[in-house]
Amino acid sequence: MSSTVGSDGAGVGPDAVSRTIAASSVTLPLDETTNVKNINLLIQLRWIAVVGQVLTIGFVHFVMGVELPLMPMISVLCGSIFVNVISQEWLRKQTDARDRELLLLLLLDVAALTAQLYLSGGATNPFVSLYLLQVTLGAMLLNARYTWVIVVAASLCFAGLIPFHRPLALPTEMVDHLFQLHIIGTLICFVLDAALIVVFMTRIARNLRDRDNGLAALRQQAAEEDHIVRMGLLASGAAHELGTPLASLSVILSDWRRMPALASNSELMEEIAEMQADVQRCKSIVTGILMSAGDMRGEAPTVTSVNGFFGELVDDWRMARSSGTLVYENRFGEDMPIVSDTALKQMIFNVLDNANEVSPLWIRVALEREGDRLLLKVSDMGPGFAPDMLANLGKPYNSSKGRPGRGLGLFLVVNAIRKLGGSVVADNRPVGGAVVTLSLPLSALAIGAHRHVR
């Protein structure tokens, strides 16, 4: 088993980085998930339109006494209801939608409006200005090319309604007040248009803002992943360079132990033995980095278990640090087989090193299970996290140690755990100190989910 490279060092190799970045490629495009939300808004708008048409047709026909072709107009309403039901069923089975689906729905709405206007006076109907609502929706939801399709379709329908329409059969007493009735209808249509535009444009704008915020978060995440890759490559290069001098030091120390002039000095021999142990530890660190970088080929992944992996991890950390201050509590429950992941071990070592640096007298590691997730809680009795550090958890060079180049360890841990489908949460304990909770889906550790990236 290899050790970590230090409390704030690059303890995550390129192997883990490549594997976790690849896992993120299945994320749905934000534009498509935003379109799903917008289609839901169109469905809601269509239900409002159906209710509004029912009330308008009933008022005009039965209260005002204007003869309307009820059966054809009801048939158009039934068509709108059918489209809405089909759209809702389609959305239940889909997780994404593209601009062409939005275009098709808006064109169907234009067609339904045209049919109703054709049956109720054509271009003379004051509600003809509802075409502007469709154009406005198209401008907000669609790209420029599709928006112009809506503009052209609405304009052609408007123009076609001038010569082709079914005239309204107005009662005799209304003929003399036709212009006044038209103005009143135009006012009603204006208020309706304005209200719908404000309500739905506000909600659409919120969806678009959410999409933009998501895109900004993805760009930040991509930049952080690129930073991780570069750090991994630097660590791999440094490991290659350190291999030769470490091997030379090991040989020299072995020669010294066999020299009669030195072998007779017991104190000096103890110091040489300690130096050999440190050199061996450095070689283990270098070997671990090279293994994570994929430089040691042909080694099959080691099968272990949750309790075995974390128990061995704690023992290795205690031995490497000569520390008996770590308290290990295993509350995981029924054991399960997993693959021994060197990169994961290095990440946990990194968190333990940080805790040991601020709290050398006491550290507690608690292993728990919460449903299908594994929780590892590392607690210490140090000064805790400053508010600005908690607010910027996982950002590079976010450290309280005040030295250049620090703060990369937790940055690498947060991003690598996140790309494995987990999360890292840091908080201050009420009694003093801090607690860092690593949460991982058990599926990410399962044998069938393991992928060795070269």
C-alpha cells in the first residue's frame, strides 16, 4: 500500500482524475433540460388558453347572442386538449427536449389559434393579436432560425384570414355598435396578452437564468478538473525524477550499515535505520503516484471489503505517522466486497494528514453507512474552519496555513470525490474543532463498477 504525498500535496493521481472526469460525461446538456421546463410552461399556457376559449365562446354565444359554429370550435378545443395530454405523457418518458420539439408545439398553437379565428370572423376578430404572444414565446425559447419560422407562419396565417374566414353572424342591434365592440375586444385582448407575457416571460427568464448559472458552474468545474489533471501530471513527472536519487540513497545507506567503522556505533546505526525507513516511505509514495498514473501496468485490481479496506487504511496511516492518537470507530454494519482503490486511499490520507497537522493529540475517524452511501467522518480538536474557508470549500489554494502552494489537498479531494458521485462536507464542531464528512455511493466502490483507466 502506498502513502499520501503530504498534507496539502497532490495526493490524487491522473488515474483517478481520468476516471472521474469520464464519469461526468453522461450529464444531460443544460439546454435540453431547460427545454423540458419550458415545454411544461407551454402545457400550462395551453390549459389556460383552453379554459379562456371555453369561457369566451360560451359568453359570446349564449350571453351576447352571436351565433358561433360550436361543434367545429369545440373540435379545435378537443384537439388542443389532445395535444396537451400527449405532450404530458411524452414528457413523463423523456428527460430531455430539443428546440424542434418546442417549435412543433408553438406551430400547433398557431394552427389552433388560426382555426378558431377562421371560425369567428378571421382578421376582423380583435383576438387576432394573440399571434404576438406566440411570436414572443418563440423569440424567448427558440434560436433565431426557428423564431423566424414562427414569425413567417403567424404572418401567413394572419394574411390568410383576411380573405378566408367565416363571418360572424351578429345580431341586428349590434351592427350599429360594431366599432365599439371591436375596441372593447381589442382592450380585453391587450390585457390578456400583457398578463400572459409578464407571467410566462418571467418564468421562462428564470429558467434561462438557471441554465446560465448551470453553464457557469460547469465551466468552473471544467477549469478545476483541468487543474487536477495538470497537478496529476506534475506529480507523475516528479515521481519519475525522484525514483533514481531515492534508489541511490537506499544503496548508500545499505553500504553504510555494512561498514565496520559505522556498525560499531549503535547510535549512528539507529539513525541510519531511521533514514532507511524514511527513504522506504518516500519510495512507497513515489510508487503509489506512478501506480495511480498508470505507469505500473498489468497489475489486477485487489479485491477487498469495506471493513478490510478502511481498517487497513487506518493501520497504514498510524504506522506511517507513528501516531497513536487516531480513534477509529467502525459502524458500517454488514460488510461488502469492494475494489481496493489506491487513489481513494491517498485522498483519505490527505484528509487525515490535514486533521493531524492541526490536532496532533486526537483524531476520530467514524465509518458509517446511510442507505446506499458510505460516510467517512474525520473529526479533530483543532481551531476549526474560518467562515471564508467553509464558503470556498474545494477551491484551490484555500488554506489557513498562510504558505504559498497550500490548500491543494482538499481541493483535489473535493473534486475527485465529487466526480465519483460523492460529496465532501466540512463543518465546525460545537465543542471545538472541525469535522469533514466524505460521502460516497457504494456503487462507485463495488467490484462491477471498477474501471482501470490507463
